[in-house]
Amino acid sequence: MTDKNEFQPKWRETEPKRGSFRSIFKYGDPKGFKHPNRRLFEELKSTFNLTDEDFRKKETTGDELVDVKIDSNLSTDQILEFKKIVGEENISLKEYDRLKFSSGQTLEEHMKLRRQLVGTISDLVVHPRKKSEVQEIVNYCNVNKIPVYVYGGGSSVNFGVYPEKGGVTLVLSTHMNKVIEVNETNQTVRVEAGIMGPHLENILNNAKSNFDTSKNFTCGHFPQSFEYSTVGGWIVTLGSGQQSSYYGDAADLVLGVEVVTPTGIIKTYDFPATATGPKVLDVFKGSEGTFGIVIEVIWKIYRFMPENRKYFGFIFKNWESAVNASREISQGEFGLPAVFRISDPEETHHGLKLYGIEGTAFDKLMKFRGYKPMERCLFIGTSDGAASFTKNVKQQVKKVARKNGGMYLTSFPAKKWEPGRYRDPYLKEDLMDFGILIDTLETSVKWDNLHEVHQKVREFIKSRPQTICLTHASHFYVQGTNLYFIFIIKESDLKAYRKFQKSVIEKIEESGGTLSHHHGVGKMAGYLMEKHLGKKQMEVLRALKKHFDPNNIMNPGGQLGL
């Protein structure tokens, strides 16, 4: 409980003003907030040599109203054509709307908007109502060489929706957000690509009443952006969810797509397997809007059995033990946990504060048994599926964890983490008000190079004085996992921040990681694509780009390095 006499910063508790810059960069629910607890607040002050006085006045808020005049580069006749296609009520020339749908969730975009710095914005925002309208728009834009960008949930963290070349932004989530069919026999769902995660999951969880099925289902895909991301976005960014180790990544869950390209519509089959040459479906996975617009999706679904879910948590004495246990579990062939997450010592240190575990009986017992702060590593997990399966997974995980020196923490830490798993991004807004920045970069690693990538990237990030670097692995495979780097710095200079972030991306690539594990590459890291993949692979992507989009109208400006 907080002492009434303790200083408490005036964390934001009100939704942004309508029409303000903050209402554009505000993540998620306009009334959604998450504030640092007392332990985390004191840790931040200590790390950045701050006092309560530094938290009395906010550096930036973004509460200023968007009051800019930016003419559209489209002609009156061109705007009239879009009106004819979708109706006047489904287009907007207002600067606020054009800026809103030109913005994603990168930290750089937030920093600029807080300072009322406006770059290129769309010339027109269009809200298509059906796939025939998307086709008409793309055909018209192709003939007239008008760039086309797609906005789903707006949660891109790599400039994926930034209209580098101007043009039109199509917002699919406004109207094209319906479940078309649930096929219980095949265990699939057919949806419009603009459907948001919670809408889809709610319909599937209640499939018995919604579609007269004999069972309820789940989509199995739960990224941290779940509440504000679309099925189409999951596919084109090669997304991964927090329960991916059991259900698979978006690339595993999509069975078929319908895509509008400048050279025509492509509709792939939804067979579970076929030997008819390289799969065209795979071309559109991770294409990030550079080849066409995904308008319809056939997605695998799984039985919804939350009553069978098992929770478990362990603490390991060091990172090496946590990694070894995770590899053994991943290669154990007894079934994988759904949530499967290990935190390195620094993330464990802060995580125990953030989730209210520090100072509890668990914390005291851990210390008593030799699990030392800034050495110990937290593992949390759940298992999904049939009751016998979830029980067995938990039993086998316990065996492997104990073999590697893990201490069982019961279900407590996993159950403390789960309710807030979509809320952590809200912390960013509170801290940015006072010039403290939180950002993330992630990479895929193999088991045999995990430690090298982890060590080299952390060394670089920590070489910047007064920098917090939290790292976890949360998507597991037989051959490897991912590393998710979260860094927290005190910085108000946009150029200095941009230079630091760029250097971290380059250090990840240099140390043997990939440019991205599940966020996509975007325009942020696109410049490194040829260096990373090599000239020959990039020639394949460029050939596909030329085939599908000969006039380079689809998300131009460096997306995927194209």
C-alpha cells in the first residue's frame, strides 16, 4: 500500500483531447492506462539519477490540437473517383484523419507527434466496404500511379503504415471486419482481413451460439497487440502470438488468402497440404503490403478449453540454466507449453517488481535458497489442450526444470502476468511524458548462437550509460527461439535516439540474429535487407515485386528494402 505522504507523479488518468496529437499516438483504448508501481518508480529514479522534482513537470504531452494545413496532392477529379467508389462518407481529406492513419506505434513517431512535427501524410483516407471496392481502388491507383498504403489496427512498430510517397491509405478495419464462415468439419474460419483480434476471438469462443457448432473455438494467436491488430496484419508481418509455442505463428495458422494486386486477384486454396510447386500463399506471408492487399483469410482454429489450462512458474539460478531447460523442453517431444517465457537476470529483476512479486514470501524463499537478485531467471508458462495433455506437459516441464536447478513457484507468477499481458504498452505513455523512453527490438536465434547474440547485443545497449536492458525469449521451436530486447533510456533528443536505435538493429544483425522475429521489417530496417539476405535472395523479392506491382504503387518507400 502506498503511503499517503509519498510523492506520486501525476500519471495520466484522462483520455486524450479530441483532435489532439496525443489522441493519435495514444496506444489502444483511449481510456486505457498502466502506471509504474512504487518499486519500479524508485528503480527508474535510481537508474537515471532523478528525484521527485524531475517528475513534477512533464516534458511533453502531445495535448496540442492538430492544427496544420497540408494540401492533398490528388486532383479534384481523382478525389471524385474515390467518392464514386466508396461513397463520400467513406473518404476523408481532413488533416487530422490523414495524419492519424499515416501513423503507427514506433517510438520515433511518438516523439515527433509530441513535438507537433508532421512529416509526409496520406493525401486521402479511404474506408472500403467490400473487396470489389478494394479491387476498383487498386486498379484505379495502378493506372494513375497513385501509391497505396493499408492501415489495419495501426500497431506497426517499424513504419509499416508510413506513407513515404504520399497517396491513399485504405483502412480495412472500419468495414471489412466480419466473420464469413466457421467450418467446424475442417476446423477453419473464413474472415475479412480487417477483423480485430478480440472480435474474432469472442465470436469463436461463442461459436456454439453464433454458428450452431457443437464446440467453441479459439484463434490461437495472441500477440501483445492482440486488442489492436488485425488478422491481415498478423499474416503480412509474419506475426507471432504469446501462445505460439503451442498453436504456431501466423504463418502456421493461415491456410488460404485472397489478395488484390495491381495485376489481378489471387485466391489460394486452403488444402492442409499440396504438392503443386512452391506455395504462392507463402509469397504473401510477410510481404508487408508490397505485393498486394490481403482482403480475405482462411484461418485454422482450435478447440476452446480454458478449463484445462495449467499454469506454472520456476526460478533458475542463472540464464544458462534457464536456456538449457527451455531447450530440453522444446526438444522433449512430450508437447510444448502454450505460454513459454524465460527472462534474463535484468528482466527478472524488473519483472518481479512490475508484477508485485518482489518482497513477497516467494521472493524471500528464493533468496533463502540461493536464487540471487540480478542472477536469477524467471520462467512462466501455461499449457493448453485436452486435460490429459495439459497435465502431462506440466509434469514433464517440472521434471526438466528441476533437473536444471529450477525452483517451482506454483502458478502464482504466471497468473500475475496473464491479466496484464496486453497492458504493458500503456506504460510507455506515462514515462514518455517525463522523457523516459521504452522501446523494443526482437530477433530470431538458433540454440547454438543464442548466448552470443544475447551477450553482444546486451553489451552494446548497456554501453550507453544509465540504460536498462530487459531480455526474454517467448517463442520456442525445436531448433531455437527468439530474443526480445526491451531498452529503457532517458533521452529527449530525437536524433540521438534514432542513432542509438539504428545501432542496436545493426548490432543484432552483426552478431548473428535476424532483422526481425515477428514484427516485420518495415521501412525501419529495410535498408539492411540486402546485407542480411544477400543479393540473390533480394533479386527474388524484387522479381516478385515487379510481377505483382509493376508501377510500384503498393507501400512504396523502402518497405522490406524494396
